[in-house]
Amino acid sequence: MKNVITLLTLFTTMVINAQWMQDTSCNKKSAIVANQAIEYVVNLEYMAAFGAANAALLLDEDCGCAKLTLAYISSANTKWGSRAQKLDAIDKTSLTPEEKGWYEIMRATSQERASLEELVAQQFPESPLLNFLSTSMQDFNTFKTFADKFPKNAATAYNMISYGYTNGGFGENDTTQAMKYVTMAQQMHDGPNSYDSMAEHYATMGDYENALKNQLKAIDFGTFSSPYRTNALRYYAKINQEDIAKEVQQKQKDIQQAILEGDYQSYKEFVHPEIEVSTGDSNLNPFYIYTQKDVKTNPEITWASFLLSDMKTYFSPDMKTAVVTFVADGQYTITATNNTVEYATRASSTWCNTDDGWKILHTSFAPRKGKNGIPERN
């Protein structure tokens, strides 16, 4: 009995806080769950919406609102998306006028959609969903207008308003206001997207510690294959950027040592099986793909020393690619002539952060001005 009361209380709360459609073709219980599915949709939590919509269909297989939700979160791409197919499977005559409005918006071409969204919103002024669909990131004030008109459904609008303050949609960037509105969104809707948004705002301010804390809260809603994992890894890498830079630099030293010794077993630890490593030698010959046959000692020269120094690491914004620049100094003896050559180059290497760790992608060496690289190879 206690569980029944709890479930009914939950249903009642959902109706009060997130009644997105006034009139649906679903039975009473299914309509409650279908509305929750829409709550997830507008908050960009599509996998949760998928689960809720399917739950609604278990309660009522004819719930048009749930079917429309599943169509909406599917791709509209004509080559591989399933939205059109799912819309075709819906009996339009069984939908309520409000549901038909959503149906027609999804049926519209990209050129027709904006004007149709405005028209449908005018036809159904009391429908939170159909009015929300007419908001636009081209004018962040539309989200403020929506929030004022539908305060019980304002969580996602508050979240969008926070982005308006972060990216200058309301004039000068205002991180204080951004944090205020994203916090309001969190207070109204218990879901991962607002934590992801707060993390993005912190990241914009360069505060990756708090960005990571909030991103982990987003992941905690559903850890397996979480769409929020990518940014969590990026924020973690930003926090530990100095240590990662040292790690990649050490890998460059280690791979260079393996090459000098002709040690393929050590070398291949730094190579991903799906990456072709391109290389440019300091003899300025054309670039080529470096393979196992190239990892061998060069009988034409004997190295007395080879030292890397002045190493610097530069990262891509997503922290998945690193470029290491350095200088290399050494000395080698040419076997045929027994001449000793002072070696001095400047070089760079590109590393990619894969699921198996940092792997080499490209290297390029060139003699420093007036200095020598390696000789031509026969």
C-alpha cells in the first residue's frame, strides 16, 4: 500500500510540475508518464525520454504522445534516420489537435518549420510544449518569455537563459546570472543536463575543478555509456594538463630510444594498430609511413649520443591531441668514412589520446639553421 501511495504521489508531482500537453490521446496513467517523457525531451535527456515513452506505451499502446516523443528523439536525416518511419506508423486521426500540432511540426521541412512553430504556438496558447518549440537560440529573450508564461515548465528555459548570459546572448557575458539561472533549472528539474550545463559554465571561466565535479554529477544519473563522459575526461585532463604534458614528453623520449636501439617490441607500445604513423626525417626526404621495417639500427651510422631537450607540449581544445616540440642534439659516426658529425635538429611529434592511451601519430625532424641532420639512407 505504501508503494502505491508513493507512486501516486510521484504521478501527482509530475502532473503539477511538468504538464507539457493539455490534451493527449493517452489514458490517464499513460499520459502522466508521457508528459514526463516530454520533460526529459525538452531538457535534452533523450535516453531518459526513450525509457519514459516506452513505459507510457506499456500502459497504453495507443498513447500518441509517447509515439510522437519517440519520433521526435529519432533522427530526421532522410538517409538513415527513423523519424519519418515512426511518424508514418502513427494513425494521425487518433491524435488530439494538440498532438497533431506536434506531428505537423515534425513533418515540416526545415524551411517551413520556424513559421509553422510560431503558427501552432498561436493556435495552442496554453500548450507548454507547442509554445516551447517556438523558442529560439537566435533570440534568448524567447526563453524568458516562455518562463514567464509557463513558470511550472521553466526548468529547461532557465537552462537556456543561462547559456544566453554565458555567450553574450543578452549583451555582455554575465557568469553570475548564468549560474543563477542554471541553479534555478536544477532546482526545478532533477536531471543530468543542468549539471552538464553548469560544468560548461565553470569550464568557460577556466574553473575545471568545479566543472569536473558537476560533470560527474551528470554522469551519476546513468553511468554506462553516459553522453557526459567525454566532457568529464576533458575537464580531468585540463586539471592534470601539466602532468599529462610530462607524460607525453616522456613517451617521446622512450619511443626515440626504442628507435635508436632498433627495439620494435618497445616501439610498438607507443603505436595504435589503426594509426599509420607518418614521419619526416632530418635529411629532408619526403614524408613516409613508418612501419616495423623502419625500426632497425642504421648500419650506415653509429650514434655516440642523442639527447632531447627544450620540450614543450601543446594540446587541442578537447585534450585528445598533443603536439610536442623539442630540439635534438647528438653525435654520430658515418661508417663508410669514419667521419664524426655533430647532429642538431628541431622537431615536433603529434600524439593522439586513444582508448589505449597516448599513441604516436606523426613526427617531423629538420636540421637547425646551419646544422646537420641524418645523412641520406641508401
